[in-house]
Amino acid sequence: MQPLLRFYLDGPTSFHDETVLYMQSGATNNFDIEYDAIKMAGQDPSSPLIRFDNGTNEFQINGIDYSTSSFSMPLNHYWPYRNLYH
């Protein structure tokens, strides 16, 4: 089993989004077609979004190599609801 972190963002109704960071031998901090998935937003503008962003790509799923001694990448979100948190 690979170590992973799963981040969730739930809206006030049935909206739900998530992003995953996991350890994968051979992965890089850039987009790896074998290990990563690009974030694709839904069509509803009131749906919350959460994703990793390396400045070039927005990731739904991002694999990083085990040999990475230090890792940093912004975890961005879009939350269209004022004063409402879950």
C-alpha cells in the first residue's frame, strides 16, 4: 500500500471535491502521465474545488517520488460560499 494524503472539500449541498498526494517511485514534481491526473473543474460555478498547483499544472492526483527529501506545492481551493465552512 502506498502512503497517501487525501484532501476533501464539501459544499453545503451535495457538492464534494477531493485531491490526492501519494508516494510513487519514479514520479517527479511535474506532470507525469503515468502517475498524475490534471484537475478538471465541473460545469457548476457554485461547486467548490481543491487542487495542487505547481505553477504550470493543476493536479487532481499527484504522485511524488520516495526519494524526495523535501516537498512543497501549494494546495489551492475555490470556495464560493461566504461565511459557510464544513
